[in-house]
Amino acid sequence: MNGSQNLQELLEIMKKQEDMIALMETLQGENEKLTRELEESQKKLKQKTKRLKESVALNEKLNSENRQLLQQIENWNSLQP
């Protein structure tokens, strides 16, 4: 009876190990998926950051040109009687 009980306990332990391995494989798969998604999100963020910097640079250039134009308009207006 003792041998049978030990065998039963061993089978239960093995079943738990199989379940744990299956869970670990599932978690590893999810981890790999999340890692890919994170890498893709980081890539998109980098691209958007680059575009945003380019946009800021263009806006600054336009603002500078607008200030120059306004200054020219003010100068012309001051020359008119």
C-alpha cells in the first residue's frame, strides 16, 4: 500500500510539474509577444519623436520668417505719410 501511495504522489507531482511547464511556456510566449509589441511601440515613438522635432524646427523657422515679415511691414508703414 505504501508503494502504491508513493507512486500516486509521484504521479501527482509529475502532473503538477507538467502543468507548471505548460504555464511557463504560455508565460514565455506572452512575454515574447509583449517584448515584440514593446519594441514596435518604441520604434513608432522614435519615429514620432523625430517627426515632432522636425515639426518644431519648421515652426520655429516659420515664426522667425513671420517676425521678419512683420518687422518689414512695420518699417513700410512707418515710411508712409
